[in-house]
Amino acid sequence: MGDLRERAAREYEKRGTQAERAGDAPDRVEARPARRRLPFHQFEGWIDRQIQQAQERGDFDNLPGKGRPLAPPDQNLAYAGDDALGLQLLKSNEALPAWIELNKEIAADQRTCQRILDYYVAERDPERRARFARDYRRRAAELNGKIDRYNLIVPARHLEQVTRSIEGDLREADRRRWAALDE
């Protein structure tokens, strides 16, 4: 590879001198310092030295998966298109896409909101019930914010989620409470 570059550079210089002899060269040539390019084998040596120094410092000692064979390439990533590299990085680092992580948080928050509503329905003390209602409103508003963010980043429309109707949920909880008291 290096010989090919050197040969091309010599041909270029030879053509330039032929043009000057034939009178086709421009009258005024600006003097520009020649760029000195290092041959590839010198770059290769520099890279090897950097790797050797990193090994001596122990930079490669605690890497995850050390001593295990490389995983075969995932055939499903062949259809990922532009996202293939990102998905491969996530998979190799045992991470999930942001929208899946956010979906897990949303599910946990939905369970928490439902538990607060259940306490609200079962509570007989009006002050504590009012505190549960305030807590539910605050947490459901946070949940709706997460659902809005999730709906913006989810890759497919059919995966979007519906935000909570806070006052509607409290009315339904009141209806359940009154129905339980009537029994």
C-alpha cells in the first residue's frame, strides 16, 4: 500500500516538471511547505506502542467479559438499519433503550398510583383521605409527564400509552368507596 502511494506521488511530481518544461505551468507558483506524510508502517508502530503502554498500565485488566468468547453477531440486527450499531452497543452492555426503561418506570408508578387510590377508597378519616387525594394528584401528574415523554420517544404508535384522568380516577374511587359503604 505504501509503495503505491509513493509511486503515485512520484508520477504527480514528474507530470508537474513536464508541464513546466512544456510551458504549460503557471507563471507564478506559490511556495507551499511540503507536507510530510508518515508511511503506514510507522502509524502501525505508533498504535502498537499505545496498546502496549495501555496493557502495561493495566487499562485492559478489568474489562467486562474478559476471558469469555465474543458473542456471535445477532442476525436480528441486520434489519435494524441505521440503529444497528446503537442496538449492538446497548446489547453488549446489557442495557435497554430509553423508552423501555421509561416504560418500566411508568408501570411501577401506575402500581403506586393504584395503591394510593386503594388506600383512598378504604380510608374512613376525611383528613387522611384528603392527604391520599393530594398525594395521588401529585404522583399522577408526575406519571402523566413520564407518559408524555414516553409517547415522544417510543418507536411505534401502537406502543403509546394514555395519560391518567386524575379527577376522573378520584371520582371513580369515590364511587367505589360509596358502593363499598352501601354493602
